[in-house]
Amino acid sequence: MQQRKSVTQEYTNSVLLNGTLETPKWWPYLVSILLFFVLVGIGLFFVQIYFGLGVTGLSRPVYWGLYITTFVFWVGISHAGIMISAILRLTQAEWRRPVTRAAEILTIFSLLTALVFPLIHAGRTWRIIYWLLPYDFSRGIWPNIRSPLFMDPIAIGTYLTGSTLFLFIALIPDLAVLRDRTTGLRKGFYTILAMGWRGNPRQWKMQVVGGILLSALMLPIFVSVHSIVSWDFAVTIGVEGWHSTIFAPYFVIGAVHSGVSAVVTMMALMRWGWKWNDFIRPEHFDALARLLTVVATAWLGFTFLELIFALYGLDAPEIALREMQIFQYPWNMLFLLFLLTGYIIPVPMWLFKRVRTNIALMFWSSIMVNIGMWLERFLIIVPGLARKTPFVFTWEAYSPSWFEWYILFWSFCWVTLLMLLFSKVFPLVPLFEQKESEVFSDSVKIGRANVPTIFREEEE
Amino acid sequence: MSKSILGLFLDPNSAADAMDGLKESGFEQGSFDVLTGTPYPEGAFGEHVPQHRLFRFPAFGAIIGFSASLFLTTATQLAYPLITGGKPILSIFAMLIIMYEMTMLSAVIFSVIGIIFESRLPNINPSAYDPRITEGYIGVVISVEDKDLNKAKAVFEKTGSEEVKVV
């Protein structure tokens, strides 16, 4: 923590609330542009409902395409929150402080976005309700709990509810700060949400103990969510490349890889946008890059294990599928791009401290990882369906239409818009965590060197 | 009539002295409290260490979630007994997944209720408070009868309080 600058609580409030109590010049322009793209996307969604799924590139036998790829991608991004917030909180990692809130918000908004994709993918969106809620009581049909397509919304719903409550609990002390610094209607709003928070030892103890308790409860949910998403594919025995026992841990580690990369992207944007240079420092990017190097390498291991397990059985259709994925155009180009962007380019870059502490390079390398991770999901989902198999008489390669590409673009605009709107109402960096860091830090003289130190309370 | 007095301090040591002073002046431990804008190490102000029963909440929540999910998964399958591939009606593995999620969800919800309850929130009738507490000031607040007002004020003034507010 050598780059750390000692700041007062007043300074922390004034800087970290500059996006909430004031409006940065770029904010209204960016929000207007994003709102335009989001509204166009919503319009296109209704166009799709009117004309049907024929506006997409989906056709027999490829019925799961870009929409489901993007659904899996956003569920993956959502794993940022708990990976960063819960694990780092449990291990009391000091560098977590400016990262946790952004990661938790990213979890919630990416989950909300992920949930939209099965609705779009269904074509007749309203029919989704038949899977989830009992309908037609006269026939007594209930949801089929044996289907992963039912387990999936239950798991995502649990994760979304838990993450939202987790975020709310950690927000309460910051809501009190906002309550103390606003007037009129806004004050009333924050007063209600802060619930009369005063900051006595009992309340702070509950913040600390409760944060750890919720972290410990959220971790198993975090692991289960992407495992269940993977079973959407893995329990299907008829599609080569899907029916794999390694999918659950493979999906989880892939989700952590893309999620933590998304946090890096977001942290860089927050530092540039709101000028939070004193709080989001190169040392945080350094720590995130070290974590990413480990995660990415574990993920690469799973990628090859998945390939090896598939080939080891010498099952002819599996071998044919892998051959198509890796050697046949255009899949081979996508596979190469996926490996290059998912691992080969970014990870060697992160081995150098100069790159890890360079925010622009970290930003672009994190974007690269998520291009690779989106391609990974596309390469898992589509080739297995697109491969020509006996007794399938209508066969053609899947090519997403511009409609589907726009909806993918829409999802990024939507998440960014939600983030920007959130930043106008709530702080993106936890204020009390920053202030706590000030209380628990000092410097110790060892010989002639002044060494910055962080104290940690012993748990009884 | 009871009044609430708030002493504002900039230095944690002065706030701790005020807490000690109040104790020495005969005020009961539960009648005064320290308010800060950030967590301080436990016992930093010589305050009473709060006890809690937070861990009972998730356990209770988990039991409720488990029971509800067991009922839901069993009842929905029995309500529409469709035999698939000669397998039993109750699919234990599928049930376990849903039961796991609902148990965890209920544990999380009850934990959050527990955190709010143990934090004694919502607090609709807060005593003396100052917005500067969230800016780094440390507040020592005490509820006293009119007859003890001056005694408490004297402690705050003696220990270097920046300001004393009476509500």
C-alpha cells in the first residue's frame, strides 16, 4: 500500500460523492446517448415479437444462438461481485476497499440483463411464465422441477435477491452520509433508506459481522449459479460438446475470469470518469491483475481438460465436433481469436508490473478477455448444434442477424446506463470502508525506513 | 424530564476520556454511547462491547427454507404424477438442487433481517445527533434527567469537547 495517501473523512465524502451530489459534465450527454440506444433496442424487441424469431439468424437445427450466448456471458460477468466482495471480505484483503461496491453493483445489473435474454430468446416472451409458475389449474400442471431450465431461474433469482440484500446492508452507513449532506426530498429519501443509522458500536459491529456472514452465505450460492447454468447444456445428452461432467467447475472459473476482468474495466472507467485517483490507485489494478493471472491460468487448464476429456473417449461424433471447432473455417478463426484474447495476449502482459500498474493497458486487456470469454460461450453453444448429423435434413451454418448483434450491443448500453443512473443516487465506492482504512493504517519506523502499515483486529 | 446531550470530539482519545469521565461521574454504562462515521477497533473508546445473537437468524431461516422447499418440490411432483422412463415420481437429485437454493435464499433473507434487528434499526426516534459525525467527528451521547444535565456537560467540557448539544 505504498501509493496510499492519508486523507480526511471530509475529503473522502467530498470526492467520492462528486458523482452523487454533483453532476459531472459528461454525465447527461452519455446518459442521453445510452438512453437512445436502449430505447431503440426495446423498440427492436417489440419488432421481433411482432414478426417472430424469423428476424434472427436462428434456424433448424441451431435454435440456441447469440441470445443464449449473451445470457451465459452476463451470468458470467455477475460472478465478479461475490468473487471480489465476499472472498476478499472474508480474507480481509485491504485492497478490496474501493472495489467491492462496484463489483456488487455489476453483479446485480448483469444478472438483471442476463434474465432478459431468455425472455427475448423465447420469442413469445410471455410463455416463459408457463415454465416458472403453475398455470391452468384445471389440468393441475406444475413446473417441471427436473428441468435445469426451471432450476436456472431459481438459482439466478436466489443470487439476485441475495446480492441485492448484501448490497443494501453495506450501503446503509453511506446512506446516512448522504442523509447528512442533502436537503429536501432527497434528504427524505435517504432518511427513509438509512433507517435512523447513527454509527454506534453495535451498528458497526453488525456491519462487520453481518458482512462476513453474508459473504459466507453468498459464496456457495455463487458457485451453484453458474454450475446450474452449465447444466442447461451438460444434462443434454443429444448434443456433442455439451454433455460434459466438467462443465460446472469450468463455467464457474470462466465466470470468475470474465467477471473480475469486467471489474477492472469498470474500475478504470470510474477512475477516469470521476477522477477518483486517490482512491482507485494503480496498486489496486496490480492486485486485480495478479488475481486474474491465477484465475486465467486455472481457467485455461479447465479449457484443455474439457477438450482432453472429450477426445479421450474416441467417440467419433465428439472428435468430428472438435475437428470442426478447431480446424474448420469459420470456427477455427473464432477459436484462435478466443484463445488469443482470452489468455495468450493478456496473461503474459500481466506478468509485467509496468503493465499491471498501467491503467490504460489494464483497461484494454480486460476488454480483450471479455471478447474472448464471449467467444468461448459462443463456441460451446453453437458448433454442437450446427454440426451436420445424420437424420437432420435441414442443416445450415448459423450466422447471427444484425438484429441479434444490436441486442448484444443493447445489453452493454443497458448495463452502462443502469450503472450511471445508480451513480447519481448512490456512491459507487463504499465511503465507510475507505474511512475505516484510514483508522486502521499508520506507519512504523523500522531502522531508518518508515513502513506504511495496516492493522487488523483479532477475531475473538 | 429526560434530555439527550451530545459532545463532539475530533480526537479519539478525548472521546475515550469523556466516556471514562461519564462512568466515573456515576452514569450507568447503558445510558451513554459513542457515535462515529467509521468502524473503530472494538473497545477503542472503553465502550461496552455489544453482544448479539445474529447467528441464530440464518439457522432459523435455513430450516424454514428447507421445509418450504421440501414441501414445494414434493407437492408439485405428486400433484402431477407423470411417470417418465419408468423412474420414480419424486426425483431426489432435482429436488436437492431446488431445496439447496431455497434454503440458502431463506438463510440470506433471515440474516439480513437479523442484521437490521441486531443493529436496532429502524430507529425512528434518534436522540441527539450531528451530521459532522459522518465527516470525522466523534460524538458521545448521553440521556440524562434534568438534574444531571450540568454534571454531564461538565464532563464533556473538561475532556475537550469541540461542541456540546442538548436536545
